[in-house]
Amino acid sequence: MSKPTALAILIIALSYAFLFSTSPKPHYHSLFLSSSFSDNASVALHLRTLTLRPHVAGSLANAEAADYVRSVFTSSNLIKSHVVTYHVSLTYPIHRSLILTPTESSKAITFKLEQEQIGDNPYANEAIPTFHGYAKSGNVSGPVVYANYGRVEDFARLRDEIGVNVTGSVVIARYGEIFRGDIVKNAYREGAVGVVIYTDKRDYGGDEWFPASRSMPPSGVQVGTVYNGLGDPTTPGWASVDGCERLSEEAVELSGDATRIPSLPVSAADGEVILKTFVGEDGDNPVGPGPGILNLSYIGETVIAQIENVIGVIEGEEEPDRFVILGNHRDAWTFGAVDPNSGTAVLLEIAERLGKLQRIGWKPRRTIILCNWDAEEYALIGSTEWVEDNREMLSSRAVAYLNVDCAVSGPGFYASATPQLDELIKLAAQEVQDPDNATQTIYESWIGSSNSGAIGRLGGGGSDYAPFVQHVGIPAVDVRFGKDYPVYHSMYDDFTWMEKFGDPMFHRHVAMASVLGLVALRLADEEFLPFNYISYASELKKSAEDLEKEKLGHSIDVSPLLKSIENLFTAAQEINIEKEAIKGAMKVRELNDRLMMAERALTDRDGLSGRQWYKHLVYGPSKYDDYGSKSFPGVDDAIDNARRLNTKASWEHVQHQIWRVSRAIKHASFVLKGELT
């Protein structure tokens, strides 16, 4: 890549500093961050109200939580507040049993499959029994095989290094590292007939546990979905509106996203009982198979249930047809204090602050839309159905999507984004005090932390940003305080846990609302959209160079990719300089449209090979871990396939995928330049 001249660098730096240091409405933005506009007590009240009862998607309690969210939106002076309903396929448990026969001569052990109630919450008995969403119904039996985290490499080690044949077994694996649905899928591929996934105390527990410490109690169970797709399984690619086309249950089962074998989640205590029945060649890490035999029985019920997305709108004064969207989901497997209602409380805090700004005269330049999604826990259903329902409008009008899910679980700021928003996040973090260190800003603490201010990418499918980025190509952000937390998806993720360990003073919630709200305000109010595609080009260059270092052989040529990235870098330089000279509302809007639409150019209507719903060619989930994020996922899939088959055609397909990404990046540079060839 050619280097810019010193003069060009100076011009870019000056224009970039100007872009981010000025705002047409700085007074309002400062007020938004002021202590008079924030309210720790209000945030705590929101969280307490939302987490009073378990509220799984499709339940009455979750519908009541939706009413509460809408009431706050309405009282916050959002101009339009409404509920969008979809009718989607959800599953619930009818019957579960797990029986272990340690040896032929020993007595069978029947597991209770219950989480011990801690405290005196009168609604604890409303918690849904522990199960896996969309798990396949069935009754299976087989010798136990331990597969560590259930990753591809874990099964390869069993097969190739230890010589264990998984066929006909019931696999036991521990949570962590990869998405639980991929554990089940990997086990099925190896021939297992069932899967038990347990919460290992090495990952989530300790010598003390909740309520004495933040760790998972021995009886704690991580519930969750095992469906490998996004959205309602019966409406793949279109919205689940009344009277819509639906796939049959048989067609859903035959899809590559549905699980093919039964599975159950169990606690650390139950997992230890199973593991003690055998010791493998690893000593401390038992492998099997057997001698213990597991009988796993699961029967689930599939229903078409109503879900409710709550939408609040503040219409833009100058560009009402340009949308800055903030989103968080509401549904939880149980009480959901961290996941997701810390994020819901933050979203409501932002709504209340924006309402206060409106009362003193502020009006956004562009429209701000606040979205509270439903049924995220099952398969990002609420957000995905809405995106599919509004795909063309969003494609032509959405500026960015800002996501908050597990907003607060502890100290430390973490962010992920598409790269053109990196600097905007950093600058917002520089204006907000660290809730855990009054002498520093969030940014100062962040760059001094173990991740040194690093910003992750949004290729994984772990939260509601996925349909926006990966299906439509909308720039996006995802932020949180705290990284992992041990009571994830268990009934112990409740208000008491948050009040004792997650955020005792609710300062982190308030700080998160400040950062995310400020990012939204700048996207909504700045004359020029604060996007930096130089950051994007630099990120892509690093990913392409990493690909080149793999030395794939087979005449694979990465140079088309590097050349297209060089063109993107040039286009990014030119549009930053162009901002300085542009005058006139129409020309400003035209330039902003180029900045907004460049991300769309990185999508391809045909999608990833074998995963057509995923349209983005730069950021998408790993083929073997839905939570994992891959740069150039289509290339990564092709390389994996070629290494397995090692045929001329498979390696030619790798080169084809490199060309596909190269063309997409070239189109993005054309969009930034705003010129036809």
C-alpha cells in the first residue's frame, strides 16, 4: 500500500480533529452528560421492576415488562411509541429426565435437574425448568464420553490422539469457549446420540458462591438456545407476520441450523457426579467411553407465540428519513438482571435523558429510534424479524445501530464495532468519568487495562447487532461494563446479584447510558456523519496480511484483496479532505449518504456459501462457533473445506472467495468516492 504524503496526513488529521471536536448542539450534549440529567435511583428502580419475575419470551410476565418499557418511553416524551408484534415459533419443555447407571452392578442415579432456590423471592417458582431452546425431542442412551468444551479440536483430539470413538455415546461437555448449539452440532457430526452440557466450577464456580460471592452455586444451570440460525426457524429470511408463509416442522428439522440429537443443560454438581464414573488417559480429565451409561430423555413443545418489540421514536428535524437506532432485548431465561435487563435499564435511562433534552428545546437533526427487542434468547428473533420486515427501509435510511445487551456485570469497559465507528466510541469514552475511578475518564482506564483500549469486531452472532451488520450491512456498536460473569443464564442472575456484585451503586449503569447516549447524539446531530473509513482500511489490511501469512500454497493469490484495500484507503483519505471544502445542505447530505452506504457495499446478495442469510463478506460468525467473529468468513470457510478435501476445485473455491471479498471492498471505495466508472 502506498503511503500518503506528509501534507495529506496533516490535512486528514486537521479535518478529523475538526469533525469530532465540533457539534452543532454542544450545549445539549453537555447537559445529557450532567449529573442533573442522570439518576442512579431511577436506573435501579427500572432494573428492580424488570427483574421482579422470570420473563421468558412468550410469557405473560414478559408482556407486562413490555408494557412497562412502553410506559417509560411514553412518559419520556418520545414522539411516537408503539408495539410491533410477531407470531413466532418458540419451544418450551414438557418432560426432562437424566439417569446415570455408573456400572452394571450399581444403582441408577436420577438427577433432579433443579436449581436450588436462594433467598425468599416469591416468584422463583415461576422460573422455566432448565432446558435448551429448540432442543430435539427424544429418548437416547449410551456410554458417556467427555469432550472438554466440545470444540472441533476437542473432538479431533479424542478421535486422532486418544483413539476414542464417539459413535453411539452421550457426550458430556462443559460450557465456555464456543456457542452451545455448536457443541451439539459437533457432537452429532462425530456420531453421538445425545449431549449433556454442564457448568464447570473451574469456569464459573469457586470455593464460595452466591449469595456469599459472585460465583455460580453448585446447583446453577446455564440455560440457553441450541438453534444455530437467526430469527424464527419457520420463516428464514422473511418476517413472521400474520398469514405469512411458514416452513413445516419437518422442513425446519432438515435445515442445517436445527439440532439433530437431544441435549440437556446440567449443573456443576450433576456434572461432577457423571465425570466421577470414569477416568480417562488424561488422569484429571476423564474421557471414557463409560463405564457409566446415561439415559437422556427430553420432550419439548413447539408453539406459535406472540412476541412484542417496543419501539420509541424521536423524529429528526432536518433529516427525519435518516435513522440512528439504539436497541436492547428484554426477554430473559429467568430474572435476567445482567442479561438483558441491565441493558434495558440503560436504554430507559437514555430515553428519560433525551426526554429532558426535548423539554428544553433540543431536537435531533436525524431521527433517533429506541428499540426493545423480544425473544432474543431463542435466536435473536425480535430484532431479526424486525430487520427482515423493514429490510429495504433500513438499507436505504439507517445510519447506525447501537446495541447494549449485558450492559453491566462488573468493572471494565468493553466495546465492539464496525471499524468506522472506533474513534467515535473512544472520544465518547473520553468525556465520561470512570464509575470505578473518579480521577480518570472511562477512556483512560480502558487504555490502561489488560485489553489496552482494544475494540472487538461484530462477526459473531451473540446479540442483536447481528441482523443489522451481517444481513443488511449497517454500521454498528456493542458496549458493556464487565466481561464474563459466572451466573450467566441461571436463576441467580437476579437483582440481588446485581446489587451485591454487578453494580452496587448503579454508577456503571449511569456511565454506560452516558457513553452510548453520547455516541447516539453525535450520530444524530453532527452535520457530517462521524465515520472514519481510514480505520476500516487499516483493519482490513491487517486481516489481509494475516491471511497472506498463512502461506496457503496452491497458487492462492491475496494480491487482489490487498489492492482493493489500498483503493479503499485512498477513497477514505479523499472523503475526509472533501469534508473541509463542502458547503450546502444537499452536498453535505450526498457526502453523508456515501459514508452511510459504504458499509452496505461490503454485503453480497448471495451471502456466504451455504449460509446465504449472512450477507456481509467481511464480518460474520465462525462456521464452528456462532459466538466467534471471523474476518472474511467466506474465505475462512473455503480454506477449512479445502484443507479437508485437498482437491483442485476446493482450492479454486478459496481463490474465488478472495475475489468476492476484493470486489465488495472495491465497491465500497466506489461508494465513498461517489463516482461511476
